[in-house]
Amino acid sequence: MKLIFATNNQHKIEELRPLLSGDIQLITLKEAGIDTDIPEPFDTLEENALGKSRAIYDMTGANCFSEDTGLEVEALNGEPGVKSARYAGESRSFDANIEKLLINLAGQNNRKARFRTVISLLIDGKETQFEGICNGQIIMEKRGERGFGYDPVFIPEGDLRTFAEMNLAEKSKYSHRARATEKLVAFLNSYKLNH
Ligand code: ITT
């Protein structure tokens, strides 16, 4: 089965590809010849995820999926949440976003946070969503060079390393994205059996 992954984020593609079984062929927007900035205008991950997959489905008529992810920090009432990419402004700078996060958490003992991913799958125009959550905490200073986004300041529950100190397989043992993708793969496997 061929599926277009409606994302312009290369890191997401790298993380997701090894998690899909061999009979699910992931096609990137680039491979599909699509060069477009997909807007995310809504207030929830669920609506943005559907907006992205719907935009690509309407453009191509092909089965596709997208995902929207947010970092939800307890002491900041769930912020940056749906605004995670643009937390420190339109430049979407990972460094500036982390800096703003650490400043907003200065002096705060409650460092609990979670990543939440919502995948929106469109098959023959019909949507199904899958959620993945990873609980953890925000540390005081950046650690590690791998990954992207907030990875250098996030330690998942059950480990002592930040996501940026892990390789792809290690991050996927815990990650929100891997958990949502497992559900997607299980759904696609049973979908194939029934169609
Ligand atoms: P697409 O919409 O093209 O898929 P995006 O980068 O805009 O890509 P999101 O809106 O889903 O993706 O992501 C919001 C931000 O959340 C992203 O820019 C990162 O800063 C952060 N983020 C998402 N997943 C992350 C992860 O696994 N680790 C660390 N930060 C992450």
C-alpha cells in the first residue's frame, strides 16, 4: 500500500520510515512532486492534523496521512502545545523556542511535560486518527546533539537521557510519534485483511 506522508519536516520522515512494515510504502511530498507549505491554522492538534492530510488528499486524491505534534508543559497550562513550532515566533527556530521555554520555566519545580502526536489518516477520503503520548520532564539546560525541536531539553519517563542523546531506535522506544505510528500500522494491517 502506498501512502503519502503530508509533512515538510524531514526529521519526522526519518523517525517514521523504520517503523512502517515493508508492505507500507511511504511517499514523501517531495517524491510526490508537491512543493507546498501546508497551513496549520487551528487551535487543536486534531484539527491541524486533519487540515494537513485533507489538503494533500484534495490535491492528489491519493491515500495519505499527516501528523501534528505538540509539547504540553504542565506548569505552563499545556503550552506551547499546538503552538510548539512557532512558540518564539514565525522564524520557527528550535533554539529560540527552547530558550523561551526555559525562561518561562525558570524557578519552577514542576518540570512535568508530555509530547502528544495526532496522526490523521485518509483512506478513500475517510479519516481515522491515532494518538501517541510520551510523558517526561523538561531539564534546566540543553543536552545532546541528535533529534530536533525540543529534544535537547526533554527526558522521557523511564530514562535519564534526553531524546537528543538517543539514536532513532532509542527515541522510538519511548516516543509519542512511535506510539501513534504503532496504532497506525496495526490499523493498516487489519484494513488490508478486510479489503
Ligand atoms: P509538518 O507540519 O510539516 O509535519 P512541523 O515541523 O510544522 O512539520 P508540527 O507542527 O507537528 O510539525 O511540530 C511542532 C513542533 O513541535 C516542531 O517544530 C518541533 O519544534 C516540535 N516537535 C514535534 N515533534 C517533536 C519531537 O519528536 N521532538 C522534539 N520536538 C518536537
